[in-house]
Amino acid sequence: MFKGLSGLFSNDIAIDLGTANTLVYRKGVGIVIDEPSVVALSTDGKKIIAIGEEAKNMLGKNPDEVRIIKPLKDGVIADFQVTEMMLRNLIFRAQKRRLLIKPRVLVCVPSGITEVEKRAVRDSALHAGAREVHIISEPIAAAIGADLPIHKPQGNLVMDIGGGTTEIAIISLSHIVVHSSIRIGGDKMDQAIVNYLRKRNNIFIGIQTAEKIKIDIGSAYPLEKELKTEVRGRDIITGYPITVEVSSEEIREALSETVAAMIDAVKRLFEKTAPELAADIAERGIILTGGGAQLKRLDKKLQESVDLPVHIMPDPLLCVLKGSGHVLDNLEEYREVLIKKIED
């Protein structure tokens, strides 16, 4: 009986609030939601029409009566009201019938987030139904999700590539010692593909088509067997629908500037790193997490550029949430890794 009652009260959740996807972990259960961070609203903004995958499928196909909004930009809240609506929906769905008390909520945020942005995250979660909000930086959560020994006095370098930001951090003794947060990620890659094809092939495509191209044939380094795909879009000159064939070499060229910016950020990080930590990383290498880590042969490109071992974690997209879930399940043990209380 007592075990059953305690289960009703164990309704805490962790949220990886990402620019591209939002994932939710429920204590004692695991990952319960993995949805695109997209909301479809009525034009007056009062009625939610769809959230997540259903809303994303409407992108570029919606009538004037339906607004499609991505409420997070560059890893932080761009639209407070819509984020609150989305969080309220996700918290309710994650709880199901476990509504005896409001949940404690742990939210992941970029390491470069400002005090104002932290407050926006906290307030959104509180207004959406959380009784208590804790915040953890994404690189720390990713490191815990990757089973790195963050409590020890040794350097661990994590590079988490999300939709809106790339987080690079060196972690030792449960704290971020050096970090860089650049507002470049998967979304910038998609836009780079749109721009490249418009200039080179006179074809205009949508962001969703660009994302599919990136996933199917995108790469950061030459492939053993180069790939091709057919792309459908609108001819810029005639305005008619057309189909063109695009190669992985072309898409690699389209992504080259974005990839170079990420590599430059890693190099600049080492300029601020103590020699002892740099020696640890030379031995252990770079840990890649986040959805952007799935870009074909990114590890090879990075390894060749910085001359260090690079390891992509299994299920890199889930690494941050797995780490957050572990913290949520052991909150007292990991209390020191949480971002300290935000001042009003």
C-alpha cells in the first residue's frame, strides 16, 4: 500500500527544452515524450491546434488561420507565452493520472544562458504547473548521460550539438571549468542547405526538406561512397515545381562554413584551458552528443582538425535527457551540479 502511495507522489520530471526537439523524462519511468518544439495556434493565439510532430508536419502548408510557431530560438525562450502553453501540455501528458501534487521539474539550458533567460525558463515552468523548478546546464547533463567521471579532478570535454546551439565545455570536479556556447547548430545547417540550393541550383526548398537532405546525404568529411538524392522544390525563375538531383559533395560544401565555425569554437576553447586539463583531454578525447553529432563523419572531420580522439555517444540525441533523468533520480547526490537559485 505504502509503495503504491509513494508512486503517486513520485511524479517529478526532467525536460530537455531544445530548439528543435523537447524531450521529457518521468522519474521511475524513463523517456515519455520526444516531440519537435513546434506549436500550431489559432490566429488569435488562444487555441492550441497541435503540438510537436503534428504541428511540425503543418510547417509551410498551413492556411492563414493557423500560425506555426517555434517558441525557442538558439536554445532559449523566444516566445514566453507559447513556451508556457507547450510546457503545460507536456507536463500534463507526462503526468497522466499522477496529479495528486504538482511535480518538481528539472530543465536543461545552454551553458551561456543569461540571468534573464534563466528566469524566463523558471517562470514558464512554474506557470505551466511545476511546484519547484531546478535548472542544469546541458554540457553537465550530457556528461552525466555519457557516464563521464565528472566528480573526479580530471578534464572531460563534451561537445553537445543541438538545434540552436553548440555547447562545448570542459568539466572537472562537478563543475564547468571552461565553456563556449555558440548559437550555431542543426537549424543553421538546414538554413545553409536552403541558401546553397537557391544560389547554385535556382531551386527554393523549405526547411523541412533541407533537414531531410541533411539527414539522408549530409556529411562533414568525404564519404567512402558518395550519395545522391532527388530534391523537389520551386524554380526561382519560372515559379514552377521542379526536381533536381543533389550530391553529398554539394551538401558537404553547403555545410562547410557551419562545421568550420564549430571546429573554430573548439580550438578557441583550448586557448583558455589550463595545461593540466588539456593533457587530460589529449588522453581521453572529445565526447560528441546532441542531434547534430549524427551528421555523417563529423567525428572524423573534428579529429583531423584538432588532432584528438573523438567519440560519438550511442543515441547522442538522448544523452542530455538521460543525464537529467539520472540527476532527477539522485537529486541530493547531484545537487552541486545544479545552477544556483535564480534571483528575482
